[in-house]
Amino acid sequence: MNPTTELDPRFSDPDTEATSWDDARRVLQSAQLGWLSTVRADGRPHVTPLVPVWHDDAVHFTTGPEEQKTRNLSFNRQVVLTTGCCEWQEGLDVMVEGEAFRITDPETLRGLAAAWQTKWDGFWKFEVTGEGFLNDVGGVSFVFRIEPRKVLAFGKGTFTHTRHVFGPD
């Protein structure tokens, strides 16, 4: 996956360069926490923290069948996932804009279960079911993949605003 990358000079320090896709992807791969924004049926935003995993060139997350995220995604799959650090002068904040698709393919789910377990040294252990994952409290978790349309990277310290676009924006 090779996006079109461009620096937005309006929000970047002079003489800076765009954040590379490799650097933005590293932030997504290492993120232990992200905030998912979805839209409720009445148009109000909904934001919630979650534990994402980067696998097969996309961010993935889990949610219960009765959770607000699932209800929101049932009628509007457009999402933004945000991650980074809460420092002003250092770090890289990354936002993934795209569409969330539910994953039910057993082979894909097995790969994702292994990715969660590996990333957190065995803390997150999921059993694959026909619905998604069986979690450690006996409930089902749906699994979603965010197909990235645009990824924004905001460098701090030396300020940069980079846009990585995957197809039409």
C-alpha cells in the first residue's frame, strides 16, 4: 500500500519535509491505545478509547455487539481513529480516516487473534468464533478493519502536517 504523500505548508514549519508513510505506519503499529470516532444515528459524534492492532496494512479493533460503536457502524461505517502522544513539543500524532468493515473470515480472524496476542505479550487472548472473537469474559467481540482513505500525521517540536491519501480524497 503506497499512498500519495504531501506536506501541507499552511500548518508546517518552514523548510520541513513531509512525514514519511513508514514513520506514520510505525506509530500505528506501536499504538497501545487509540480513540475511535463514529457517528450516532442522530448525527452526534461518539468517541471511545480502544486497543487497536495494525495487521495487513490496516488498523483493526474489536467491540461488543451491543456497544454504541456497533450500533453506529450499522448505519454509518465512516470512522476516524486517532493515536499519538499528549506532548506539545515532541512525538507524532496520527489519524486514520476511512470505512470500517466487519471481519468474519476465520483465517483472517486467526491472524488477527495472533496479532493481538503477540503485540501485548499474551495479555489479549481471543478464541475465533463464527461471529468474531470470544473474549476472556465469555462474550463475543466483533472485529472491524478500517480501510484507510486518508491518514494525517502531525509532527510536533518541528511542526509538520502531512497527508497520506489512498485513492480519491
